[in-house]
Amino acid sequence: MIHFVKQIWESLRFAMQALKANLTRTILSLLGVTVGIFAIIAVFTLVDSLEKNIKSSFSFLGSNVVTVNRFSFGGGGPDYPWWKYFRRPYNNYSEYVFLKDKLKNAEAVAFFAGANTVIQHASNSYQGSNIQGVSFTYQDVYDLPLQEGRFFTELEVNSSRNVAIIGTKISETLFPGQSPLGKEIKMKGGKFVVIGLFEEEGEGIFDIASKDQSCLIPYGSFTKLYYVGNNGIEPSIAVKGKEEDIGMIALENELIGLLRVKRGLKPTQEDNFSLNKSEFIMNTIGSIFDVIGIAGWVIGGFSILVGGFGIANIMFVSVKERTNIIGIQKSLGAKNYFILSQFLFEAIFLSLIGGIAGILIVFLITFIPVGTLDLTLSLKNIILGLGVSSAIGVVSGIVPATLAARLDPVEAIRSV
């Protein structure tokens, strides 16, 4: 075993010496691999960063959540039956209470409705705020990290108190340099006391309202400001599934059964509601970026192919130049695997150096600011780049290394 390790080490040393001795040739050979790995890893880094940013923009949909609405997320196209969905009934508060009491496969159930409005304090105003009236259980369905203050108490929600939780953008506009807690804001003529401040969420790649622009108030307080129901604002019912319910199949089936009972639908009647999973949008986004990822492989694949041929060509030249040395080594007792590993390691090193250079370029690019997009080179992509580089080295070097290992020592020594 020790003898084998020593021979491997000697192979590594010979390979490094050969690469140093022909530095210009080495640099030219690894350019193809560098460009190929750069193209692939750059595309994957961009795709991963875009996907992460877009999915975070849709984080308001929640995780493992089913939403009951009239319309389906996946609708559209000329054959979409809009007239059916428009005729469907709106969700109502009694359905929320019914589901909250009856559902066994749900972690939590929430009821909410939203609108855009102007929020004021003294002479300051914030336009385009996303105001939502929510049930007390809203905090159990959606993640609501607070920077300051607290969520509503059950008493505040049930008694429709005029209290509010606001986002950081609203706070900075209305109360610059101050804490908003305990201060009063105005919406639609109603006065509300701020009891909480959301943690800053930051901007997404799309112009979607984040928690930074949101304002939560109790659902009862919301109905004082807006008309909710048929021909008014459409409320939603959100149901959070249990972790053990993979795909939320059991929850979905139970929801359908209970809603049909509550709405008095006959067995022959079709559902007059849609169950929208947050995973639908996430999976759609993922499938789009899978296609972009394939395009990245195609783009980088051509460069890597050229780089692989370049390395193979250099290795053939290297074998030809060192035929005499190979003959001497074999006459002194060097085994075939020693010669094979010597040239194979040389090809792998050459390819790895090119791959590392490509990854390093991508890493440097991640420091360039690209608007709201946060470019991040993940460990997965680094490992992928090194793995592809190694594979190209093996494929490019195996044939020249095998030819070198099979050389006859006498004929090799006699070659000039």
C-alpha cells in the first residue's frame, strides 16, 4: 500500500513538472475549459440567484399553504371559463369558522381581505400601502417576523379594535427617525394605533408589495373601512397543511368535502371554488429555470468540448515528446499504471486549473451590483464546476495515457 501511494505521489510530481515546463502550452490548453466552466457556472449562478429572488418575492403566499378562492392560479387562455368563475360565490366568515372547527388535517386556518390605500400621520402620507384585515389565526398560517412590538391579541381582533402593524417603508415615511409604536395613523378616515413593526424584507425582483409596504389590522376593523363580500372586496381563506401530509393530498380532499357540504352542493354539481397551492407557482418558476439551466449546459458544453479536444491534443503531443523518457522509466521497472496515472493526472490537473479559473471569474462577478438581484455562488455550483472539470480531464486524458502506458520500453528508448 505504501509503495502504491509513493508511486501515485511520483505520478503527481511528474505531472506538475510537465505542466511547469510547458507553461505557455498549459495556459493555452486550459482556456477552453476555463471558458466552458465559466459559461456553465455563470448561467447556473444567475439562474439560482434569479429563482431565489423570485421565490422570495412570492413568499407572501406562504409555505405549505392552500388558499380558497373563486379563481384558479393556473387559469388563462382562450378556453378559460371566466364566466363560471365570476358566478362563483365569495368566501365568507362563517365558512372560515366552519373550516377552523372541522378540519383535522390542517395546522391552522386564516381569513383575510386586502386593498390598497393611503396611510397618513400628521403632514406625512404613504401611498400604495397594502392594507389587510386578518383573523387572529393569520399569524399561525403566515410567517410574520416583527422588528418591534407585538401581534394582535385575540380580544383586539374579536372586538375589532383600531390597532395596526406596519412595514418599515411606511414607518420610515410617516415616522422618520422614530419608533412608530404607540403612535396614531389614519386610513380611510379611521384612526389606528401602531402596535407592531415588521422586520425589513427588502425589495424583490418584481414590483410586488412586500411586508415593508404592508399594514395589518383586525378583520372587523377592515370591514368598517371597506365593503367585503359579493360585488365588494373578495376575502380569502388560507389553510396551512401539516408537515407529515406530503403534497397536502389529505388536506385538499378534506377541504373539498367540507366546502361542498357547507355550500350545499349536490353530488352531480361541480365545485364552485378553487384550491390554490403556493407550490403551484413555485413549481412553475422551477420548471422555467430548469429549461434555462439546460440552455446553460448547451452553451457551456460547446466550449468544454473544444477545451477537452485541446487538452487531448496537448496530451498526445506530450506523450510523443516524452516517449524516450517513458521507455527509460519502464526499463527501470515502472508499471503500466504508473505511466497511465502520470499522464492522466496531468490531464486532470490541466482541466482542474481551467475549471478553478472559470469558477474564480464567476466568484468575482458576484461582487458586481446588479440592481436588487443578489448574485451568490453556491457550494453546489462550485462542486459542480470542479466535478465537470475533473470529468473532462479524465475523458481527455484517458486515451493518450493508455497509449503511453502500452508503449514497448525498447521501442520507446530507441525513439528520437
